[in-house]
Amino acid sequence: GSTFWFTLRLARGTGKRLRAPRLPRRRVLVVHSYKPEGELLIEQLSTWGLRPELALDLKEAAARLRSTTHDLQPFDLVYLDRESLGELCGQWMSALRRQVNNAPPVVGLVPFGA
């Protein structure tokens, strides 16, 4: 992985509330080891027009991804929480690429300074 940072110089806002983005009805597999936080993320992604589903670990996520390989609407993105980005994540992603045709992109987000 890479570490980078940047500075944005932005004009002062107008104070108007922005609407939530409306994204196409893409399927997102959220892999989150802590169910309450995963459910909050599912709720947020739904308000953006996405169709998220929750898996509580990498094993469950792999099973779901394999089961949708022949589905007419496979997952478009996989989101991994911090706990899922541990030592086995690289091995899991390599296996995913071998086992799942057209495996979706995988995104992992961690808190700043983690």
C-alpha cells in the first residue's frame, strides 16, 4: 500500500445543505466484522442509491462472491473494514481473483493515522 497526503484550498461554503449523492443501483458487498457498524454503513450506502449487502468476515464474503459469479447482477464493489484488512487480506484477494470470474474492485478504508 501507499501513504500519501495533500492539501486542498477551498472557498468558504454558502452554508446550504448538500443533498446526498444519487449513485446508480450498484451492488456493494460490505465486509465488516462488527455488525452494528456494518449495518450503519449499509444504511448510509442505501441512501446514496447503492444496493449494499453485509458479510461479517472474509469467509462469508468469499462465499457470497462465488455464489454471484453466474448471477446476472454480480457485486460491483467490495468494501473491507479495518479488521478485514489484516494479514490474510492479501492472500484472500489473490484467491478471490483466481476463484471469481470478473472479481469486483476491492476498497479498504482505515482511519487516518492507523
